[in-house]
Amino acid sequence: MKKRKKGKKNKTIRTIIISILLIIVGVCAFMYYYLLGFSKSRIGQGGLASIDTKEVIPGEPVNILVMGVDIGNPNNKAEPQRTDTIMLINYNPKVKKLNVVSIPRDTRVVINGKAQKINAAHAIGGVSSLINCVEELLHVNINYYGKVDYNGFRKIIDSIGGIDMDIQNNMDYDDASQDLHIHFKKGEKVHLNGKKAEEFFRWRKNNDGTGFAEGDLGRIENQHIFINKVIDKIKSPAIIPRIPGLMTTLPKYAETNMKPEEIIKYAYTFSRVDKENMNVTTLKGTPKYIGQVSYFIYSENQNKELIKELQGNGSYDGITNSFNRSGAYVNILNGTNINGLAARLSNRLKQKGYVNITTGNGKKTNESKIQVSGVSKKSVSIIKRDFGIENVEIIDSNSEKVTITVLLGKDFKETK
């Protein structure tokens, strides 16, 4: 009798284990199925198919650019949308640290040879244009991106059950053209659903002109309070029953170049980062009027330590843990009939930290290629990523000097 009872007990345990495994498999399949909607439904809606994903190098930092676009012109749906919010998510796998860096939308950059606010990049050239601006500004490579509009923002916040928030400022603002009405009182505690969260997230000033003295910088700091609340909510056990709803919402309202398995991988990785290893910050700089236009002037010197961290604790002048860009000798040869192609690539590479660059004309060719010497195989991946050329040949050399010879062909895709 005892053996029979023991056998029944073991059978019951096996049944429970199998049931749990089946549930886990089912949940994973459910998540994968809905996340697959990103790659199926978003191609052609914002240039997803044309976005070149930068290779993720094992052990190197991973960068995800998150952009929130505005509603555009309510009277002209065809008018391009600007980015109302720009954030870089930077994860260093070596030290398991997560940085969330806000980039002020008024940051002054150069787009197509003209000074612009960075929030215009998306309207001018789409996702790829904004990615290029951020890469040149921060000397990092963007591996992935995510884009959502305010309609999607509201749906996502609703799907996680909203956020409880202590209001620290009187907020009283109305914009009938955007159907935006913000009314919160200082000192009250409110539950922000998607609609209310949007109002809190967007507020900068009141109808009477009062508000954040720092303008958009104050608005960003307010957003950081909200982001920290969202992080706490996502890391709490209360999020578990809401995961299916979140998974069905994301593919409908967000756009990304991440594969479903990558979304799951990084979502899990980020959720395991300790709160003390998370840093939410804003680029340092100075608000300034230039020609009656208000800009945020980014300071390279004030952000030196942050850039080191984003690059994986390498030095600011372009050195990563595995490759010294400033020590490389680069010769770019133009093998096309496009005037100035080598010079424009040279200027872009200088933004990434290359210093010793010469340019000239080369033999006409259809295929771009690079010959390198004095580098490791790991560095080849970085060179491919920096130059945008996959055809790289390593030349044996007894010299310790790093040399990179580039021949640009008709197939070279110039970054605007």
C-alpha cells in the first residue's frame, strides 16, 4: 500500500511539473506570436525595412534609441511628425548597468548641412536620420530603435494598469488644437491612466505662462519621475497578470527593428538589473537663443564621463575596450563618380573618434571594400559598423600600426 501511495505521489508531482512546463511554453509561444507582429505589420510604416541594424558585439554595450513622436499637424495628416521625446537606453553587459539618457528635443545639431533642432530629424529623414544624429552627437552606435506615438503611449500605460503619482506642481494648460487639457493640483495624489499619464508627461507650462523655469529641461526631469515609477511597476510582481495585455498592445502601437526573441531577451535582462545599477539622466548643456531660435547647446566636455560610460568605460576620444579609433590610420579612396564622397565619409568618421584620415581617388569599382592590418577579428566588427561596409579583408602585417584602406564603390550607401 505504501509503495502504491508513493507511486501516486510521484505521478502527481510529475503531472504538476509537466503542467507548469506546458504553461511556460504556452506563455512564451503567446508572447512570441504577438511580438512577431512588430516585424510583420510595421515594415513600410516608417521605414522599418530600410533601417540598418548595427551588429551587437558580444560583451560590448547595447544601445536602443527610444523615440516618442508628436501628433503632427492635426489639419494635415501627411505632415511629418517630430520627436517629442528622445531617450537612449544603454546597457553594459560587463557591469550589468542600465543607463537611460534623455536627449532634449531642442538640442542643436546639423542635418543636411543646416543647423536644426534634433526633434526635426525624424520629420526630415525619418528614423534613420534621427539615429544618425544621435550616433554623431554621442559617439555611439545605435543597435535598435523603438518608436511610439501618444496614442500608443496611452494604450501601453493602460495595459500596465496605470501609475500612481504625487503631483509636485500646479498644472493648468489647455491646447484646443491638440485636444490637450492638463489640470492637476500640487500636493494631490492621482492615479494616472493612459490619458492622464500623457497629460502629466507632456506638461511644461500653464496657461498664464508659469511652469518650469528650465523649460524643456524641467519637463524632462518631470518625465524622469514618471519613468522611475514605470520601472518600479514593471519590476513588481503586480505586472505578471498584465503581461498578456501588454504583449497584445505593443505590436499594434509601437514600431521597432528588434526581432521578437530580442525583445524578450532584453526585456528579461533589463528587468533583472538592480535599481542601484539603473541611472536615469539628461544630457548636460546650456539653453541659448541663436538668431531668435531657442536651442539646447550640448556640451561635450560636461558629458565626457557619461560618454565614457556609454562606450563601455573607454576614453572619450574614441577608444573602446577593444579598439583604438584615434590610433588608426585611415585612407579613403573614392571609386565612384560622386564628388566629395570620401570627404563626407571622413567627416562622419571624425565624429566617431577617428583622427588620422586621408582621402583621394581610387580605381572605379562597383563593390566597396576595406583592407585592414594590425587589428583583431573583434575589431573588424567595429570597423564594419563604423564604415557601413561588410566586405573587410585582414592583411597580415608585422607592423603594430593599425591601417585601414577603404575603396568606395557604387554600392556604398551614403548616410545623410
